[in-house]
Amino acid sequence: MPRIDAFLKLGNAQGCSDIHLAVGVPPMLRMHGDLLPIRFRDLSDSELEGYVHEIMTPAQRSQFASGHDLDFSYVSEEGGRYRVNLFRKETGVGAVFRTIPTTTPALNTLGLPPVINKLLDYHQGMILVTGATGTGKSTTLAAMIAELNQTRRLNIISLEDPIEFVHPSRESQVIQRELGTHVPSFAEGVRAAMREDPDVILVGEMRDADTIRMAMSAAETGHLVFGTLHTTSAVKPIDRIIDALPIEEREQTKAFLSQSLIAVVTQILVKRAEGRGRKAICEIMLMNRAIGKLIQMDQTHQVPAQLQTGRDVGMQLLDQALLAGLQAHELDPNDAYDYAVDKKQFQRFVTDPTRAGQADGTGT
């Protein structure tokens, strides 16, 4: 058994989301958003490099030795499945193991707004799930794919880096392809998928102009496309996509967004009030005629006002969702305050005096 499995087994037993290994510090576990060290000695460079070499293939060892970071999935002999990132830093090797549940959670168990389920009724267009790293985007998308897999007869092609949740085909056929193993890039993966009679295409990350362009083409030609971006609001993906493409494609891109973008769901994870686990909180934009017109007129700064007044159709700003969670006594008030955009309206909930003064400028 690889020696690293002992740390992974401990992390699994504690219910952590990530296991961090780095030279010069003991192994650490991410527990409910906080990073906590375990009782172990500081790891040396040669020790940690030996650990990670035991779980790499010869090709991966060669790639890592040449100075490249590595992303891959790993199944330990203890039965856990992990998304792994290996990297080098000033003091030596570093590794992060993201725990992947053995079963995909059902969409109705994630506590997401009901409008998320309604998005699955669409048959073509683009749906974006965005957020910072570690905010549960992959879990939400996996649950959405699993719901389609259980309820509709579709050909679903998922392009991932690396493959995380494994989807056995049920009512649908689910084809999962991994970047670097099955396809050279997301853009090439989408191009190939369009020749494979897809109904749904999941693009693990829309990270470059070619991928964005191919995903837009797929959405325009009768496919339902799911994608992710690392943005922290439901409006920022609009500007990100427009800015990613050449200026001569700007008008065409705005037309696509106003006509074929279905929704943007931006997600964060906030500590629960009882201190056990975290709850997904979403900012949601649903495309309508008014928002489409603002995009066409380069007035995306006015879109948040549309989200604020669109509660009756399922839209909401992050602060509105946070306030609703606080009023339902579901969220830790201090953590909610930290995530809030307009902190003044959250100040009355704060119980930590070190945070309370920040909204009026008296905090540090």
C-alpha cells in the first residue's frame, strides 16, 4: 500500500474535504473550510517526493520531473477516490488531494434553490456554474448530470480535468473523457464531441478562447452545454467571455450571450450555524430580454439590479441568498458577513467583535 494512503485514510475518517501535503509543515486537513494540521512531523522534501512517486505512472513521473504541475485522479487501496494536484514550490514538493465522494449526491440533497432543477428542462443553450476553487462547482454539476442520467434518454459527453465523479450510464449514455488521457484539450474535446451525436456536453473549464468559441458553437447548434468559469459573481462571466475573444468577434459574442446563455449560477460554501459542514449559497442570473438588451448595449454593470428584482422567477444576488440563510438560522453569521458584498446590512448579525467594526471602517 502506498504510504500516502495512511494520510488519506485519516482524512476520510475525519470527513475532511482536502488533504494538504507540503515540505516543511505537517500534513493538514481542510475541515469545514478551515485548514488544520494533524499530529505528525514536518515533511521533508525527499520524504514527500517519495510518497507522491509511489502513486504516479512513469509518464506522470517524467512530466513532473520536467517541471510541470500534475492534475490526475487517484483511487487509494483504502477505497477513497481523489482529485490530485502536484506542484513544486520554493521549499520542494506540494500536493493537494480533494476527496471525491464514492457516490454522486442527488441534486435534491444539496439544498440548492429550486430553479436549479428547472434548468434541466432546457434542451439547448449554455448553463454556467461558476465560483472560486473549492466552492462545490464540480459537485453541483455532477448532481445535475446524474439527474439527467436518471430521468432522460440522452447522450451526455463530459470533458473533465481530471475525471472526478464517475457516472455509470443509466437512462442516458454518459461518456466521460479526461484531458491529457483521452483528449489533448477542452477545445479539441468539444470539437470531437460535436461529431459524436451529443445531446449534452459538459466542459470542465472554459479556460481559453478556443474552448469558449467551441462551447458557444455547440450551444448554438442545438446542444445543451454546461461549463464552468472561475468567477465570483453571476455577472462577471459575461465580461470574461466577451473579453476572452478577439474584438472583431465582440458583437457576435454579445448576440450569443443574449440569445443562447440560459443561466449563470455562482456558488460559495458558507459554514452552517451549528458548525457542522457548509451550505451552498448561490447567486443566480437567468437570461431574459432586459438582461440581453443590457449585454448588447455594454451595460452589464446594470445587470445586478435585474437580479435583485427578479426573485419571483428565481434570480437572486449573493447578499439576498445570504440574508435568507441567516434569517432561517442556517448560516454562521460571522462567515456570512465575511462573504457579503454590502457588509453593512449584515453587521447586526455578527457575533465576533473583531468583525463588527469592519463595515463602518472601525475594524482592522
